[in-house]
Amino acid sequence: MIVVRNTFQAKPGQAGKLAATIKDAANALELPSFRVMTDLVGEFNTVVFEYDAENLAAFESRMKDYVTNPILREKFKGYTELWDSGKRELFQVV
């Protein structure tokens, strides 16, 4: 199993809106296991989106869906204006 972690540094005042946008999109995709988190301590305006992928092939398939799925494209419309930077990490569950 692979844990996919996307970490965003939201623009000031936009973390809540970004988190809600990501959560809405993940629900629309019916991801079986995901969570959206915001910071309590650490860098301000951090939003983390984690989900599980069965393997790297499943992750790759999800990424292809991300750029072609019209429902997902609509849910994420304008979300890049809510954050300044971000990163993606993949972890193998042992």
C-alpha cells in the first residue's frame, strides 16, 4: 500500500477554503480512504491531503484521472489561486 501526501502552503486566509475544496473533490471521487488536515502548529496555512493507493500503478491511474475527469476538473476549478506552494510525497506502508 502507498500513502500519498499532498502538502500545500495556502495563501493567508485561504486554508479553510482550500481544505473544503479538496475535501469536496475527494468526496466526489469517492476515495475509499482519505483525510484533509490543517495545521495546529508549524507553518501557518498548511493544508495536507492524504489518501491511500493500492500500489504505484493505482497512483498513476488516479493522476491520469485527475487531469481528464470533468467532474474533478470542475471541483478543482480555481483552486491553484488558493495556495502558493506545495509538494507531494509517496510513502510505502510496511
